[in-house]
Amino acid sequence: MGIVIVSLLAILILLVVFIRSPWGQSIVVKKATTYVSDKTNTVVSIDKLYLTFSGNLFLEGLYLEDMDGDTLLYSRKLEAGVEVVPLIKTGEINVTKLEWEGLKADISRTELTGKFNFDFLIEAFNTQDGEAQIQEDTLAQTEAQPLSITLSPISLKDFDLRYVDEILGIDAFLIIESLEMEIPVLDLGNSEYRISNFSLQNSKISYTQTKPFEPTEEDTVEAVLPSLIVDKLQLSNISATYNNTVDRQRAGLDIGQFTFQAPEIDLQNQQINVSSIKLLDSNILFHDFGVEVATVPEAVSEPVPFAWPDWAVQVANISLANNSVEFKTADQQTMLGYFNPEVLAIQDLRLEAGDIFLEDNQASLTLSEAGFVEAGGFELKNLQFDFSISEENSELNELWIETNRSQLKGIAT
């Protein structure tokens, strides 16, 4: 028995040494690339491919061309590890490591052919009659358990992803310089999530829609409202743009610094606990110049009595500084001395608030500072107060309002 175990270990060690050796890598890589190239009639190359001593897959220098000889996919370096035992026993996906650097992908679909530029891969690996043989197991699908995923840690760097769909009228790209994240809980079945760390830096995302959206059927399946814990979320130097030429809508978001921490966001049980929200040096833009829809006058109805929301909300701190907001529903310019609700442009938006509380028919808010400058000429130099309300009474203390034209201080109960 001992000889058998020793023999198996020796074979395993020799196999690992073979795969990690330059000679072994050359054989494995050549076999893999030649097989795919012969099946697709395109250029496929890999610099290195092997299993590390820790059991991770290491892939370096993957290059794949499309049928026109353009780059379909290029990956500079990838190392990934997954726990095998939980995957086999329960189907849980526990990613122990994912470091991916230098990914470039260019996906497109032309209106002329109606095909994606990667369809040749699917067609090449189909069966001889042109249709993939897929065995459907209805019982297994019915009894299949929702995925439970753990992603810790994940590191993505230097991503350049582009997608052009002439049929749907979509032109989009995503550029990521650095994304670090750890997600120890990703339970899709119970909609439970935990983000230990999410840090995105120096990245851009753009989406342009040039054709009307295709009609879709409404999803009648009632979704489970999510429960989320965010230990640390940080965005730094992020640019996002949306342009819909059909509906004449445009949106933009340039984030200097954004941080968010929330020990509990339970929408199912209507409980929210946020530690910190901070937005600095950021610009927000939204234009909607679409065709106006005629509004039908609403019928006069009886006033609805006030009812306290059945929510428990706590927000410890909200901090905004050096932000700007532009909101337009008419293609017009701002004019000094005039306020136009269809053309709002706000600069130097700042706010410091905390101790926000809503629970058991009570609410409170402390606003330490707020201010902005509106393009029409109005300036809110400062706004601060302490406010609390319950079923019995309401109080407004330390009220101070200062604009470029007036001041107000007082207490109200």
C-alpha cells in the first residue's frame, strides 16, 4: 500500500514538474493553440499556460484573432484559483484568487451579417450537423440550487473592453485601470451580499444608444429584495457617460472621490444603516430634450392623511464638497438674474449632515452646513439646523439660513 501511495505521489510530482518546465509548457501550449487554430482557421497564441504549485491556473500572453485578422481578445496575464471540493460537493463557487492584467476584448455585430465577430468560435466547436448536442435534464434544472459565490480577492488591471452592436444600436466601452474587490458573500438565491472591499480607480465607462430599445416582456416573477453589507466602497477618478440619440437624453458622471460604508441595507425587512456617504470634487449632468408628452389633468381627490413610513433608517454622516450639478429639460442657456427650473446649473455644492434617524414614528436630522451657487445668480451661503419630529411634537433648533441677499436665524417648535 505504501509503495502505491509513493508511486502516485512521484507521478504527481513528475506531472507538475513536467507542466511547469519550459519543455512541458511548450508541448501543452502548442497542442492547445494548434487545436483551436485548426478548428477556427484563425491565429491563436499563448506564451505560458500551467498550474502553479498552489493549484492555480496561470495563463500569460493569450491572443485570439477574429476572421478579419483583428484582435478579438488579448490577455497579458491571468492567475485564477477555485476551491475544487465545495464546487464538486455543493456547487459553491469559491474563487480563492483572481489576478487579471491587460485584458483587451473587442466584441461587435454588424447589421450586414447579423453575426457577432466571435460566432466562428461557436460554429467551429459545434457538431458536424451544425447543432450543438445539448442534453437537457428538466428535473435537474428544477431542483438545481441557486449559486453561492465567494470572490476573495479579485484584482483587475488595465482592462479595455469594447462592444458595438449595429442591430441594437449600441456602442459601449469600459476601461479599467485598477479594480480591487473582496466579496465573501454572494448568495444569488437569497439575495444576500457582502462587499468587504470594492475599490475602483481611474476608469471610464461609456454607453451610446442610436436605435430605439426593443420591446421586452415584463418579468412576472417576484424577486427577493436584497440584503447588503458594504464594509468599504471607494471610487476615485471615475467617468461615466450615457447618450441616447433617439430620446435625446444625455447623462454624465465624473467622480473625484466617493466612499460608502453601510453595516446593513436590508430592503426585505426595510432596515437601512449607513455609516458614511462622501462625495468630493464630482460633476453630475443630465439632459432630457425628448418630445414632451401631453399630460392629462388629474382628478381632484381627497387629501391622504400622513402615515409614518414603516422603515428603520440610520445614517451617521453625509459629506459633499466641491460638487456641481447640471439638469436640463430644455435646450437653453442659463441667464444671470433669471431662475429657470428647466435649466439648472449648480456649482460648489457642499453639505455636512449626520444623525439622520427614522424609526418608530420618530425622525431627526442634524444639518451642520449646506450651500451652493446657482447659475442664475442665487447663492446659498449657508444652511444649518437641528430638526426632530414625533407624533407629539416637532422642533427646529439652531436654524441659520444665509444667502447672497438675506439672513435668517431662529428656533421653531
